Amino acid sequence: MNLPALDARRAVEVVARFDGLHVLVVGDVMLDRFIVGRVSRISPEAPVPVVRFESEYLRLGGAANVAHNLVTLGGHVSLVGVVGIDPASARLRDQLAAAGISAEGLVEDRNRPTTEKVRIVTERNQQVARIDYEHDSDVSGDLARVVVARVRRLGADSKVLLVSDYVKGTITRHVVEALVALKSTNRAVVIDPKIAHLSCYAGATLVTPNHYEVEAATHRRVRTDDDARQAARDFRALAHSDGVLITRGEAGMWLSHDTCEGAVPAVAREVSDVTGAGDTVVATLALALAAGATPAEAAILANHAAGIVVGRFGPATVTPDELCASVGQP
């Protein structure tokens, strides 16, 4: 059973309210670096391609990409995350400033590097290799207390609370508890989860796992809508959340919530790269809920946003006009 369609006029009404809404994003901030080159031969030293350098560029990743999506959609963002004291941190801060996102919520840890993903790609956007700079142990001690204090201070007047968990150390039970304590009848907690932290998410308004994560958590295969329905109910019980939105790739989404339940068919017309699509989903979902959308309306808007970004290479964002235009297309 599909959720009722979203009227284009209602979509415009909700999206128009995005402007200036304050969202607190807490999570694992990352810097995505792309090294682009041309491949014309195989190395004589090993059976690997030789990439001749042509260009390099940076993108915001992880929770920072979620923040970028929110700002592009018109929201006002406070971002809390952990970074190192290194060149990658400086580059990340520069990228945040260029996007209009304050770095005041970033907490420095001299004992870990800023999480950085370096992708080597061809001029045709084919990924050759990826190098990860990271230290994924949970924050603890004084560092953890500083993170929780930033959450409480910057989230006090936010309209929605958003967790972007990549299991790189920022999201702990104490951090989620601080966020849930800020939750109210008109302020949602939305979590883009990782299964390793499933027991930490109790009290969330909506959790947005992909179908692989749901299968791992519930030990159920998700192939049909009936599969998704039962797996979503099981996942909600495991996470102790008010609702769950399962992202299912080309099969769309499945929403399970106290107020509604049903499928959201996929709208992607061309898939180039799914990198960062989950960031776009959770950002759009959270902002729509803050703007007064029902969970079903928010899920449909998030689905349209995902359909746009998967047609682009690397972490991408969506504008309000693009989102409204997508909903209005037949």
C-alpha cells in the first residue's frame, strides 16, 4: 500500500516554510577530497591503473554534508561534531564557511585526525580507490562532556534535532540522551543510524535506516512491501523509536509510524552516484517535520530530494525550487 500522493501546492506550502528554520545537527563531520585523473595504462609494478593527476576538489561529508543540505534548502544550522587539529580541519572549516555554516559547535580532539575520505576517480567519475583518515573510538571523559554541553547550548532553540551517525566517535548514548531530553511535542529527533548504536536511539521521533541495515538488525530479508512492513515494525521495537523510514534504493521507501504506514515509490530518473543520498534524505525529512509536514508528507519530500541527488556525482544538495519542481512533475 502506497502512502497518499503529496499535492504539489501542499509541497510548495511546506517548502516555503523551510526558510530560516533552526536545525541542530550532531554527528560525524567529514571532509571528502576527490583527486581526478586520466587512466590510460596499467602499472608495470602491480596490476593497478596508473592515474595521471588532472584536478582536485573538496566537498563536505557526513554530518557536514547533512548541514550543507539543510542550508541549501533554506534552513539555519548549528553543527556539533569532533575534529582534529590538522590541515583537514582547517579545510573543513573553510568549506563550512563557504557554505554559510558556523563552526562554533566543532570540538577539537588533538588525539584524532579529522575524518577525511580521499577518493581517486577518473574523468568519467569512476572510483579507482579510496583512502580513509579516521579514528573511530567514542569520545569520552572531558571531550564527551564538552560535546554534550554544545548539544544542550546550541539545541536549546532549535526547531528539530538531527543525528548523523557514521560510527566515527561523536554519537554516544549520552549524546542521544541529551538530544532526547530536548525533544518536545513540536520538536522532533531524527536519526540517520548505524546498527552498532541501535540501542542508543531510544526516544527518537524517526530513524532512517537503509534496507541492508534493517535486514542486519531484524534478521529479515526485505524484498517486498510486506517484508518491509514487518521489518519496520520489528526495527521500531528494537530502536524504541516513534517511527522508522526505511530507504530501499530503487524500491523507494517504507514509512512505519503511529500515524501512518505505507510505501513511497522511488522517483529517481537516472542514477549516477548514491554517495550522500542518505544525508539528503535525513536533512529534507527533518526540515519538513520542522515546517509542519506530517511524517508521510516529510517522507515523500525526502524521497523526491533523494531522487534528485542520486543523479549527481559525489555528495550533492537540492534547492527548494528543484524539490518543488520534482513533486510537480507527472
